[in-house]
Amino acid sequence: MPFRGISGASAGRRVETPIRAERFRADLQPRSIGLAGLDDTENFRAIHLERGEASLRLTDATPLPLLGPVMGWFPWHEGMRLELAAGAQGCHLALGRGTLNRTLARAPEITDLRFMADRRLLLRLSGEGARMAPTVSACFAGILAETLLPGPLSASVVESFLRVLLVQLQRGQIQGGASGSAAGGSPALANRFTALVEGHVRERWTVARYAAELGISRDRLNDICLRTHGRPPGRMIRERLMIEAKAYLEQSSLAIEQIAGVLGFSGAPQFNRFFSQIEGLAPGRYRSRHRSLAQLDHEAVSDVDDALYSWP
């Protein structure tokens, strides 16, 4: 199905949409989504995977598995594709840099939102994140409705929905942060650090790399994290990586070697050492124990979502 866009005339003028939207559903067979329908050279994609599994195929990196319900935000480049497993369904949006700039120009949180929007981000919509799921669903549905049946000021309505989605993403990256802080202040830098970790935790960036991206020294980043979160940045990065590791072990069917690759490890042995040092048992044993407990208690709830939303 091609992207739905606003077309036609209103009072003699052509009505256009700033965003292309489409619902997707892979019933019995997998499906692949690329860049069809986009004209801008610089694009962004927002994906709401309501249920099922998908994989984001990057141009130069290991595929990124996605487990619904989740919202993803991705700067989109030529060659990238979203591959849907059978049974996956949801909605995706495509927009250009111009639309993003217009949307952010009206946002009081423009500095933090612009910094965030240039990076890959995921917002889990289960566990404590379920409280954001209705808003995310309503925004995607509203944008889709405006593209299917446009009316006066549709572009403004769509950009308003997009702004709400971006704020929801920011809320998911910064739990309890101060979004109104000055761009160079410690709270704002702490918020930017956690947003960077969310976007690059699988790439195994060093603390020095994060500090360089923020334009500050490693010592200053260490001081900011200690004062804001009570622990150093290296520990925060490891904690976030462990949350991601447990999510894949508990919720996906990927082999240990595949999970190691997704999380940026050189192989299963390195991943095993990392996981065992923190958790006290190997990832394979952790997965077996979790499945055994789940069989004993069908309604057993994972600790992953609670851990995710208590981080940082």
C-alpha cells in the first residue's frame, strides 16, 4: 500500500500533508517497508509497532529487532528497511527535515527536542510505559485520519500530533528530568546524556565518546551524572545495556549469539562475561530460569519494564 497523503483542492488551493502515513499489517507472510513515497533528501520515520515483531535493517550495522508494543523514531537513510514478521501490525509515518523544523519551531522545548529527534529512539509501551500508549495510539490515528480525509488546516493539525509524539518520546528518555533547563546547564546535559545512551547503547560507545558528543570533558560528564543520578556514567551505560539484554532474553526468540550481535558485543563469549559479572549467571541460564518461572505462573510479569522506567 502506498503512503497516504493529503491531496485535492480546498477553496481553489491544493491541500498538502507535511507527513505521509500508512497502517501496516503482515498477516501470514513477512513484509518489508522502505522509503516509498518520500521526496525530501533527509527523512525521518516514526513507527508504532502495536503487536508482533519487526527488524530494522540498517545500512551499516546489525539489524535492530523490535518487539511490540513499542514506538520507534529513526532518522531514515537510503537502504534502510523495516522488515515485519508475520502477525506484526501498526502504523508508520514519514516526514522530511522541513516538516520537523516547522514542528519544532513552535515548541518551547525546541533545543532538547531537536537534539533528540536527530537520533534513533525507542519508547516501550508496556509495563509502566503503558500509560503513554493511549496518547501514542491517538496521535498516530489522528495523523492517519488527516491524511486519508484532509480538511482546512490539516497541516497544522498533523504537526500538532507530531509535536505530542515527540514530547512523549522525550518523556520516555528522560524520567523526572527538567526539560525547561538551559541548554548548557547540568540537568539539560544529564537529560541529553540519557537520550544519547538510549540511542546508542547497542553501539557500545565509550564514556569519552558520549562526552565528546555532548561537547564536554569526561570529568565533567562524570560529575554531572554523580550529582544528577548518584552514579557514574559508565555504570549507567552498563545498567541500560543490561535492561536491553534482559528484554531480548525474555521476550525474543533470538539465539544468544544473535542477541550478542544486536547489543554490540564481539560474540557470545564477551556477552556471557558481561552478563554473568552483573547478574551472577550466564544469559542462557537466565533465559531458562525466566521461562521456567513463566510456565509455573502464567501471569508472571517481567521485571524489565519496571527496570526500564526506573532508569536512570
